[in-house]
Amino acid sequence: IDHSVQVDFFGTHEAYRQNVDLEFQRNQERYALLRWAQEAFENFSVVPPGTGIVHQVNLEHLASVVHRREENGLWLAYPDTLVGTDSHTTMINGIGVVGWGVGGIEAEAVLLGQPYYMLLPEVVGVKLTGSLPEGATATDLVLRVTELLRNHGVVNKFVEYYGSGLSNLSLPDKATLANMSPEYGATIGFFPVDQEALRYLEGTGRTKGAVERVERISKEMGLFRTDQTPDPDFTSRVELDLRTIEPSLAGPKRPQDRVRLGDLRRSFHLDLPKLVPADFSLGSLANTEASVPGESRPTEQWIGESGNVPKPTNAGVTAAYETSPDGVAAPTKPPPGRCVSSRLEDGTDIEVGDGTLVVAAITSCTNTSNPSVMVGAGLLAQKAVARGLRVKPWVKTSMAPGSKVVTDYLVSADLMGPLETLGFQVVGYGCTTCIGNSGPLATPIEEAIQDNGLVVAAVLSGNRNFEARIHPLVRANYLASPVLVVAFALAGRVDIDLYNEPLGQDREGNPVFLADVWPSQSEIRDTVTRSLKPEMYKTRYGEVFEGDDLWQSLPLPEEGSRYDWDPNSTYIAKPPFFEGISTEVPPLSDIEGARVLALLGDSVTTDHISPAGAIPKREPAGQYLVAKGIAPVDFNTFGSRRGNHELMMRGTFGNVRIRNLLLDGKEGGYTIHFPTSEQISIFDASMRYQAEGTSLVIITGKEYGTGSSRDWAAKGTALLGVKAVIAESYERIHRSNLVGMGVLPLQFLPDEGAAALGLSGREAYTIRGIAEAVRPGSLADVVATREDGSEVRFGATVRLDSDVDVDYYRNGGILHTVLRRMARGHM
């Protein structure tokens, strides 16, 4: 259980205990259900809250690499495999285990005995050569690989790493690369078992017999890699020289958008006009030129993108201008460097502006599983503290390791003290900021951002930075190594060139640069070797299923095999998915006269479709809780309330940054109801359409459903009455989840899409070819009837990719299929 802890408290030694206490208060009902399930079902174990992150726990302890079982008096050995309901399940590929993320809907079916089906994938080989240069980290490497493979195209494909460079990567480095397979689009990012994997198994406390078994079986089955292993055959190949890797970040809103560290200031300024809220602007700069280091852009372009004048405010807004030699007013910090004076609750005067860093989080299994980058962060903190540097007071700092072993070796290395001096106390052992549970900012900072439309930033060692995921008020979010997270917390801003601008000043007033405090590879390696011991893993994981006193004291429901539903619960409600289901499969029908609920662009993520973070009070989900008597302080998050379909369907397409093009890009979960042309919330429109008997469709662009394997992105879509999605391309898991919920995924033909076909979203849509001829890859006929009666006709590929998909769709989804089979005794 790792997705529920939030960063409400930070920067103190009490923060961890306070956050855990709040976590249990908020989630007692859910946790009691899980404890009941642990008692009620066989072969079901729970790793309690406060233990770590599932993928890191799996890597460090649970995974065997080679399983064995006794059958008819003989011991059978076979490779470890798994599917998991989180997309970063692929982290285990780093140790030679084949595993990947699936939707919760698919996993539920597998738990009920349904086979897991898949098409034979293409396999892309990524050849790594050389070794990482001084100053580069595994995080920098994975951000480069994500950029590289997104451009190559690996969606629905396996990736396997090979080449001499593998011998120069540690097992945690490989796990970092495997972890971010979803970000580069691959089903898996596989590393074969090798000598380094055996060293890791031994170093994490696995028994000698288990390690020997992995070596023997892997070699006998031809699965063990050495430097002499011939290169495998692949569908296609990509090569990367590790010597070319350099310090980098990714952002401001996609993991594949890599930015070299030295280019961040320039990159932020170029992105800034697109990040400013629609109701605000960067200011009027008519007849001037806004200069960005290395590039000039006409001021008219800024105005065209962002408007003219900022919203009036009572806060002290200062724009830094100076007169250039030709007498033209130009900003000294281009673009104009809006800056707001504010005061924190403790009386500290601060200034918050575009580019100000407000969140610095060492978070996520992607990086906290890697001792090199964690020790690197600690060593940088140690050097910075020795020089008298401190984190800026407006930065919310946090550290949430994916394993308690991380704290153990940082303490052993005398690095927890410096990290805590800089505000990086442990706030929890779970996903926290990476999943969107960053918690609130200081009230004066939130008010300054909202009142002035400021584009503030977050830097985190996570794996995703989609819009509004990290914090709803933070519009520029950058992924980086834990080492750089600490560095940027010291700088307090992202509009900075850390190669040439100081992090701060020492006690004598001398500038301190990044190079002055950056740890060397040898320092990091020696510290890891000295501080990390197998006994740490044995001790921590000897009690992995026990939990603390809060877990042990949870009230358990009365004994019984059925859960007792509470009709008043706002956390757990009996879902409606099986209401009215019959044992017979209903006939398919074409879709007639459907309306567009949302017209969306490219790279719409599952976070856009079904947010995981804070529940806005004024939106339908928040209003639902208010009507139930829940105070906003007790709203918790969408992620914690996924057991309540009433709330989750109200939050579907409710991300505060989603842009429905029916509304000319207005942010938030709104749409237009047709034919009345009334602008209302997507949820209210859905309810009205369903009452009118009108089917709904979603029209969208490329990479629809990228990101988390969030089954509620499909469940919510189905509950809103959406019968089909028409996209230019899909991410693997979300397409499967749509099928699993009985929603038809259709795909525009190549070089076609809403814009190319002249579709506005105001049309009525009829989709034929479903009732009689639906089959894998068949072509559906779509007729879009405009308001003037004219028609646009086009074909769309039916993305039911197998006969199994067709069967699921005919049944109305996976769970309907499974239930009917169980009723007939076919399971």
C-alpha cells in the first residue's frame, strides 16, 4: 500500500509520523477492507502502509527471478514472471524478470482465473556501449533513452537492452531504465540475467541457495548474459553510446521532453508563454524585443500567444525593466520576469515569480531504488551545508524513499544529517509527490500564484510530470536526479544556468557553484560500498508484512466471506458494473446520432482523463462530497477514493488542465451540450445526454491514454455513457482498458484526424459496421453530420486487436465475460 501517503508535513523530524497518522485517519475504511481481505482470502498478502513502494520492495525482496515448486514428487524450476496493476511494474525487468503493467480490469479477470492474452510483440534492441561519464547519472541516462525511444516508436513493443555497455551499469541503473518503460512507450524494457544481477541478489540478502539456483537455471536455459554472448536478433535496433550522456532534466509537462541542464533557463523562457494561464499574460511589450539567451523573439509573438495586460492584483507585482542603449524598454529577466512580494506565516519576506521553485521532491521508486543517486544527493547536501548554503524558504522539500533500507544506508553514511539540514527529512515511505500527493503549498504562496497567474516550478526525481499531476498550481514540472533536486532547492528557481550561475553564497559571501559541491563518481561509489550492507535488507524485509501499531490496531469487520457494504460510505460503494446483466450476450448494434463529449488534442494522459490528486471543491466531485457532509479538509484525493464510483465518474475528464477544444482550449472539465450549445461540466452534460438517450464519443489525437495504467480512466469513460473513442493513436494499456469496459476504440486512418477531416466536434456521429462485421482490424464507417446537414464520411480502424478483444467487446467488457463464464461453469 504505497499510493495514499501525502506530504502535509515536511521539513521536521516529526513530519513522517504526522503524515502517517493523517494517512491512517483519512484511509481507515479502505485499510480495514484490505486487512479484512487479507484474512478472508487465501494466497493474498498485504505489504502495509509505511513500508515502501511496491516496485522497489519487489526488486529488493519479493522477486525470486527463478521460481520453484514441487509437483508429483519432483521440484520444477521456471522463470519468475508477473503482471501488475501499476505501469511501472516493468522495474523488475532490470533483474531479468519479464513483467509489465496491466489495467486493473485485466488483473481482476486474471485473479478470477481468466488467462491473460496478448499479441506477439515486435522486439526492439537497444545497444548500449561505453560507460557513463563523470557527472552523469542513471537518471540522465533514462531521460535520454525516453527521448530516444519515443522518437523511434516502441508502443506495444518489447525493448531489450544488449551490448558491452551493460557491463558498465549497476543493477539499480538497469532497474531505473526498466522502470520508465511506460514513459518511452514500451511494454517492457528487459535486461537479461548476468553476473551483476547475481551480485545484487546476494547484496540484498537473498540466500546463497537462491542465488545459485538463479545462476544455474538461467545458464541452463540460455538466459544468462556475458560479454561473449552473441547479439540477439531484433525487429529493429537503436544504438546509444553511454559516453554521450550529460546532466539533464525533462519537462515542463512530458517525460520525453529532455532539456540539457545548461539549456534549462533558455528552455523555460521559451515555454513560458504557453504555460501562462489563459486569464493572464506576460505583459504588453509592444515595439520591443524580448530577448532569450541565445535567441531573440519578436515581442509581437509573445503578445499573440499570451494577450496584453496582467490581471490587476493587490499584491506587490514588480517587473524588472531597464532602458537599453537604443532607448527601448526591455525586461532584464526575459520574458518580463513577473515577481510578487509575499510573506510566509513565520514572517519571512519572499518573492515568488515565474520560474520560482516551490516543490523539490526526492521521490519515486525510479530513483530512490538506486543507491548511487541517493548517496549522490546526500554528498551534495553535505558539501553544500559545509559551505553554509541553505534551501530557499519558499521551496517545499521532501524525501520519500521507496524502501526503509534507503534511510538505513544514508544514516550509515552520515548523510541523513546534511539532507535534513536542507529540509529533506523523510516524509513517508511511498509514492507521495510522484503520484501527485505533494500536499498543499504555504497559503501565501498559493495565493500569490493564483492571484497573479504565476508559472512556478517543481523539480522531482519522479517518472511523470503531466499537467496538474504534481500540484494543480504548478505549471512547470521537471524530472531530474535526486542530486539535481537538492541543487535546484538550493538555487530556488529553474530559470537559471547552473553551470554559470551560483547556487548561493558561502559564509564569506563568495559564490558557490554547482561544480564546487558536485560529488565525483569515486566518492559516490566508495560511500555506497562502505555504507550498504546485506543485513539491512534482511532486517527490514524480515518484517515486511507486519506493519506498525496503526496497521495492527485497525478494526476488522466481523468474520465472513462477504464484505458488508456501507451505503453511507464515501470511500467504498457497491459498483454498478453488473447491474442488469443477463447470462446471454446481447447483440451488438451500430452507434447512431452520438454527440462529442470532448474534442481533445495529442498526448492526453490518463491523468487528464482520471486525476489522482486533489479534489477541487467547486467541481462536480467536490460538490458531491460537500453534499455528503464532507468538509474540504477531509476530501483526501481521487486516488484514495477510487472505491466510490459516484465520485470517480464525477472526476472523469475533470483535470484542471485538460483542454476541451469545443471550448477553444478553456482549461478544466467542461464541454458544450448539443444542440442547446450550453456550456456545462462534462459530468452534467453526460447525465443530460444519458437522460435524453444520446450516445457519446470522444475524439482525440495521438498517444491517447499515455501514462498510468489507470483503469478508472476507462471505467469513468464508460460510466459517462461514452460508446466509442476515435483517436489517432493509443497507448497500450488504456486501449486495452477501454475494451475491458466495453468502450469501442477506433483509430483514424494514417494522415487523418479531426483537423485533417475538418471535424469541429459539433457534429452528430453515426458509426456503422459494428453490428454485423466487427472483427480485429476491421474498418468502421463513420458519418459526421454537421449542423447545416452536410456530411463528412471517413473510415476508422476498429482497434479490437484480437478475437479475445472482440469477445470482450461483445460481452460488454472483461468482467461481464468472466461473470458469464463463471455462471456457466466454464471457469
